[in-house]
Amino acid sequence: MNPLDNPVLLVVFAAVFFYVLYGVIRAAVRDGIFQADERREKARALAGNSRER
């Protein structure tokens, strides 16, 4: 029997794949939230400067 035919090994590889995918998606969401916060701060700063004039 080929070791790659083992269903337990398939489950382990799938679990590792989905864990890595989870980490990538989590990092992307975190970075997206960070970028949105930066843009919001820039917009507030620009709006604040235009009110002062």
C-alpha cells in the first residue's frame, strides 16, 4: 500500500493546508483593516485642515 493512499495522511495534509490558508486570510484582513484606519485618519486630517481655512 502506498503511504499517500492513507486517508489519515490526507486528513493531516488537508488540516495543514487549511491552517496555512487561515493564517494568510487572517493576515490579509488585518492588513486591510490597518490600511482602512490609515485612510480614515488621512481623510479626517484633511477635513480638519479644510475647516481651519
